[in-house]
Amino acid sequence: MNTQFKKGVLELLVLVLLDRKDCYGYEMVDEISKNISISEGTIYPLLKRLKKEKMVSSYLKESQDGPPRKYYKITDLGKEKKEELVAEWDEFAIGVNNLVHDKLMDNLGDIKDE
């Protein structure tokens, strides 16, 4: 998948996941990777920025599998941003799908006319 597509939607995906539940970094990578291939290194700079912008906060939680893990939690500001991004995504996806499928239908019409 195109890297620019992923980069543009990653913030939305992280905020959506954190709105569902608090997560640690690798857990987010694992969840997102079920649908879109991403590397672990792409998420941490984003989390750092979101924390700086006060859209997420973090805390340490003991782990049964090793050292404590840093969990991220969405803030009220992050929830507002998530809602804004979801609305933008919905509008964008509808526009893209309309163009893609209209073009597909035009191509099918051209084939039938031949």
C-alpha cells in the first residue's frame, strides 16, 4: 500500500483505537497491522507528537511478561480531534469512492458500446 496513504491515516487510526481502550505502542501496531501493514517504528514518533499536542497522555502499568509498559490514553482534546478526523475521512472516502466507481461504471459503459 502507498506509504503516503498510510501516513495520512495513521493519526486517525491511533486515536480511534485509543478511544476504544488504553493501549501500549506494540499493541497498537499489532491491531493496525491486522488491516494495514505498518512497522513499529512508525507509531512511536506519532505517539510522541500526540502527547506533546495533549491529545494523548501516558502512564506505566506493570506487565506479567516483563518490565512495566507505557500505556497511552486519549484525552478530551484527542477525542475532539478524532471526531474531526472521522468526519473528514468519511467525506474524503465518499468523494474518492464516487470518482473511482463512476470511472469504473464509465469504463464498463464504454466496453458495452464497443
